[in-house]
Amino acid sequence: MECYKFQLVAIVSLVLLLPSTQGWGKDGHAIVCKIAQSRLSDAAADAVKQLLPAYAQNDLSSVCSWADTVRFYVRWSGPLHFADSPDKVCNYDFKRDCKDQNGVKGRCVVGAISNFTDQLLTYNTKTKTEYNLTQALLYFSHFMGDVHQPLHVGFTSDKGGNTIAVRWFKRKENLHHIWDVNIIETAEERFYNSNIDDFTADLQKNITKGWANQIKGWETCDNNKISCADVYASEGVKAACDWAYKDVTEDETLSDDYFESRLPIVQLRLAQGGVRLAATLNRIFG
Ligand SMILES: [Zn+2]
């Protein structure tokens, strides 16, 4: 028993110590999936319901961070959460940027989205699929969130801002974590009494009002393609240059100015992630 207790403490400590390089934090991914599930066609809603594990109780947002919780022991999945470009290069190129640390092509968030799209497309085929479509859905929904986090399409040598040490108000953080978690958390604390549902509801209101005339454009995928992750990655690295990295120096304290000017970008990317996740699932499942 003591030994078991020790192991548990060791595992919990290890999890707490792991660097946060996962993409939007739990809240960001949940927001993307919540927005998406509310926009599904009947056919896609039914497919999602069939594929979700029973414990999710038909709530996609409850399992949207599953891919992060398994990535440290499902080693092959690590490089699939991001697609970094060469330093100071503010555009995305599949051939140049979509590879893992061993140079294996296609192993990045954009390649993963297209791979899991292909797997999910076997849902409606007559023959029995060889894929685990529950896992495919969870990975796909997570990576559609990740590709919208600008620093998941950041620069290679600073690992998408992970090695840039800064302060968030008084707390020591790294730039990547500020975009994964802190901007969202600070907004929830300041404006929504720390209530994620109210934060999400405000984004949804904006989707039907402020951004209403842009939604068709967000949803559209050119040339009749089913998923368009290369477009989202291109927007992401541009936002990383224009907003995330811009004017940030090592060991700087980032506070109100940075928060207030970057929050609208975070809100936009969360909303786009949700709208596009739904649009893509609707195309996949008919
Ligand atoms: Zn991730």
C-alpha cells in the first residue's frame, strides 16, 4: 500500500512538472469543442454521439484534451500537436514545415488533421473500418484546436515560444503557456467570474452577430476539399508573428497592454477553431 501510494505521488508530481506544450489548455480545447458540437448537422451530431466513449455522455468538450493526456506515453503522437516554421519565417509551407524531429514528412498537426479526416471518412463506408474511429474523433477534434493556437505554428528554435521566459503579471511563465492558458484564464477571471460557459456563450453570441458575415468564409474549404488545415496553419504563423511574438523580449513582464491587445486574437482563433471543427465534421459525416 505504501509503495502504491509512493508511486501515485510520483506520477502526480511528474504530471505537474511536465512542461505545458500541449496547445490550448483544457479550457481552450473545451471551448472549441463546445462551439463545434452546437453547430453540427443531424448526421454529424449522430456520428459524434455514436463514436464518443460512453463516459463522455455525448459531450465532445469533455474529451477534447484527451490527446494531451496521452501524449507523454503515446510517444508517436507528440509531434502531431504543432508545425513550427524556421525562425522569423512568417509563412507556412507543408513540404518545409510538416515533419517531425527526425525529418519524417507529414508528421505535424496539419498532416495529422488530414490523416484523421481520411480515417473518419471510413465511418460511412459499407465495409468494416480498420481504424479506431473513437480515437480518430478525439485526436481530430483536439488537433483542429491546436492548429488555431498561433504558437502551435511558431518558430522552431524557441519551440513555439516554449523557451521564451517571461512574466505574466507577477507569475513566471513562458510565452507559449500564456497563449495556451493565461490569456484565457485572465479573461475568465476578470470578465466572467471564472465561468467558462459564460466565456463560451459570449463567443457564440459574436459568431451570430459581430463575426456573422465572416462565418461562411471560415467554413469554406477551397477546391472541394474536406479539410483545410494548411490554411489555418498559414493564418496561425502570421498571427504568431503579428501578435504573439511581436515586441516580446526575454524576461519581460507582460501585463494589461499585452492582455488587452491579444485577447481579441485568442477569441477569434477559438471561435474559428469551433466553427471550422463543426464545418469539417459536417462535411465528413454528410
Ligand atoms: Zn495539443
